[in-house]
Amino acid sequence: MSSADAANHWAMVPMDTMHKVMNPRVVQREDSRGPGRIASACICRIASCLIGFGLILGNQAPWLQHAQAHVYATHVRLTATASGGSGSRVEIRYILNEPATAGVVVEVLDQNTVVRRLTLASGEMGTRRGENFVIWDGRSDSGNPACCGSYRVRIITASHGYPTWTLISHDLDPGQYVYAPSGIAVIRNPDSPYYGRVLVANSRVGPNALFVPGDRLGILKFHADGSEASEGSWSDAGWDWAGDGQSPAELETAPEGWLYVMDRVGSRILRLDPEANTTSLGIAWDAAWWPWLHAGVTGFALSSGASGPWLWVGLSTETVSSGVYGWVRDQQGVAAREDPGHLVVRARLGSDLVGAPSDVAVSSQGALWVTQWRIAAGDPTPRVLRFPVWTNGSPAWEAAVWSVGQAQDTMRGATALALDPTGRYLAVAFRGAPSMGRYIGGRVMVFNAATGEWVATLPGVGHEYTDVDWDAVGNLYVANASESVWRVYSPPGSNAAVTLSAYTVRLGEDRVRPVLQALGYERDAIVLALRGQPNTSYSLESSSDLLQWRELIRVALGAETSQTLRVPTSEPQQFYRARSSP
């Protein structure tokens, strides 16, 4: 095996018999399909197993980003395409959510110093919607080899933009189809390797669930251009969803990285990682924890500010006031069971909010927006309301700062809302009114978040909309249940964005290769030891034939270089391996 092939390996342990578990034999080997297959997998999963180069998650440089940018780069990956030290080629791959019609500049950084600047004109590879790649030859702008250090890339994208709110997704792309989309969310944290990921809830089983991911009940996962996520586009998260159009429902992403999913039928809010892995499943809030409330969850929001991370929940209760309640989230992203919560907005006759809100949005300062579900023609009740900033200890609000939609039949069925990252725009999804087993007359409207003034109504009036969200650069995402599709709209105007890679590429240094060792067997679990590169994440996978692999858990090594793992044997496998993961 060549040195290049040896570097592209995984740590692997065979587990075909109990004897091998108790007397393990460690196998270091390349994939049976050949080195080319390994290299491809490394590129796809951002693996860091290349001789002379290493990809590590870094935090030493700040993220830069234009507040009103609509074209941006996500899923940035750095991979060496040739072995060696100085002057080796580095492949820079990334995804653009739409064409960069005003061009792209890729800057290679040593700390905050630009080493190399690559300028790409509109239409060239590197400026197109979808997957792009650029080659850095490992040299500085002056032609000298760059050596012995860690390098990061900064991708600056620009577009001439559009005169009006414009659809930038493509309905016929396979990833846009979701049979019964009931929730949508985008990861906006630029420090996350999942930055820009789109997550969509499907709440009914479609006709071809065996073959079409969009027909499967659960969570769908996509890159910003609508292509499927690297680990696959579907997960049921290990939860027994009702699949009745109500479960799963609303999705939200937290600044600290968690994905939250509302199970309306069970009156629960679940917490997951960005891949919706079964192993990450936790309950963030459950009405059963506070049985005296006799409550049903109607909507929720997340915030992180000076007072810490909060979970804001719309509740319909039988014993106390309905309205909006707040709970502090702990380090695991869940509400404490001993915390009874705080009533933030009271719903009752005489209050501007007369019933439980259908959804909630909160600014980083603590201002609140809610929607009211009203479907009767001519109903004088407001549909969208803003309440003042609430701080812990303040009395519950009843008077809104502003409200809109009174007696407006075009605003029936207000079901979801979302505040854009700048706090300027408020998007609201309206389902419409029920008619012969479906909803008609719905729409998505955009308001000025501060004043309630109407800004725009998106194309597609008359359809049923179930959820809305914004990405980090100001594009608006909508879930259209009438047409079984999710769409993305760009606001008007020219724009530019800056994305800094979450990973670095290290030149001139060899990377520590992962080693997986079987220690023994206890209580229906295999005990393994993993040794690898500090500050690196690894995926532990299992297989019965060395061809089909399934991820079991994610392991993050910090400053330590080893960790002991217990792997349940409920589904016995013959082989286990550890490989680098995002």
C-alpha cells in the first residue's frame, strides 16, 4: 500500500464472534473498494486523513457576514488533492444557494493575513448555484510555497440581486419535494459545520415512502441548494411520530446548535442534533412534567440573550391562563422540571391575545410576536401581534404594541411566524380557511417587525402554508402544504456575503491516525478505546459485510487523545470502524 493510501485509512476492529470480542485483533486496513473510494468519502465527509494535511475545527478567527446578503457559501470543505508538504494543491469545495452573479473572491488566510486571493468572474466554476470547487496550489500571491501552518479560507460572494422578492429554489429539484411539510428551519450559527442546513418536517407518509425520502415520516435534511445532506436526507430521529399532519410539526434551531421539533399530538418539544440522530434525542419540554397545567403546546420559540437561553412556549391550558410561557434552558438545551415557568403573555377576554397563540417569535432583546388562529369570515380579532420586551419578573403582558389582521379574511389561519436575523422583517404563514377537507386562501406575508406595516406578499397566494423561517443572510424559507414543496425567496436588492470556513487545512504536518481497540464485553455492550487527533470529531460505524456501514455514535476528542466507549450489542455486527466526521 502506498503512503498516500496508508494515510487514507480508518481504524477498524472485527467483531464476528464473542471470542474476538474478548480477545480482540485490531485491523488497520483500507476500504475493500480501493483507495479511490476512500478519497471520495473523505471529501464528502470532510474527513481529515490526508498525509501532510489535517482538517481541524478552529475558533481563532471571527466570522464575517453582511447583514442583508442573500447569496452565500455553506458546507465549506478543504481537502488536499496531492500528497506532500509545501506547494501541495488544496481543493476548496463549497455550496452556493444561488448564482453569484457579481462574482466570488476566495481568500486563503494565515490567521487574519491574506496569503492568496483567487478572483472568480460570474459564470465560472466557483460562482454557480450548487456545488463548486476551487484549487489552491499551495502558494502565496507572490508565488512562494506556503508552509508549516494552519490555513483557513474566506469566501466572499456577491450578486446583483433582484428587483422584487424572487423565488431562488427550483421546484423540480428532488430535494424540494416533501409530501406534507409541517415545519421548516435553517441553521444560522456560522460557527457550526452545518451552517446553512435546511430541515423540513414531514407529518404524513406519502405514496412512495420506500423509494422517495420526501414521502417518509420524520425530518428531511438538505444543504442550502436543496441537495441532500452528506449523511442522507431523512431521519425519523428514533421517535414514534403520529403522522396525522400534526406530528412532527414546527421546527426551530437554537444558536448553540440544537434542533427542536414540536410533537403537537404528544404536547412535547424534542431536542436533536443537526443530523437528527437517534442517539441525540432528548425531550426539551413535556406537558406531562407539569400535570396541573392540563396544557397543550401550540407553538414555541428559542432565544439566547443576556439572561441566558430561553424556551418560549404557546400553551392552551384548562386550569391556569393560556398564553405564552417562558422557561430557561439548561446546558443540555432542556427546561428544568422543577421550574414552573413564567407567564409572559396572558390570553383571555379583555387581553389583545384572546386565545392560545398558534406560534411565537422572540428577539434577542426579549420582544415577542405571536399569531392567533382565526378562520371565521369577518372575525374582528387581530391575527398578528407584537408585545413589549419581557424580562424575568415582569408581569404578564395583555396589551400589544401593535396588532394587524382584524376582520381581514386574507389573513385567516395564521399559523407560524419568524423574525429575520436583523430584526427588521417578520414573516407570517397563513393556512387560509378550511374547505372540503383542505385549506384555501392562505399566503405568506412580510411585515415591518417594529411597526406592523405590510412589506410584501409572496407569490403563491391561495395555497396552504404551514411554517416559515429565515437563513442567516436574509433569505425566506416557506413550507407549502398545498403543493408538497418547500421554497426559498430572496429579498430585493444587490447583496454580498462573507463566509469563513469552520475548518483549517494544515500544511507541513502529519495527522495522527485514529486507532480503535476492543477492550472487552460487559452487560450487553462492547467496550472500545479510541485514540486519535486532539480536538477532532470521529464517527463510530458498524458493518456486517464491510460494504454497508451505519453510524452508531459521534465521539468528540478534546485536548485528550483517547476515550473509552460502550457500544450496545442489540444489533450485533462483525466490524467496527472510526473515521473523521464534520
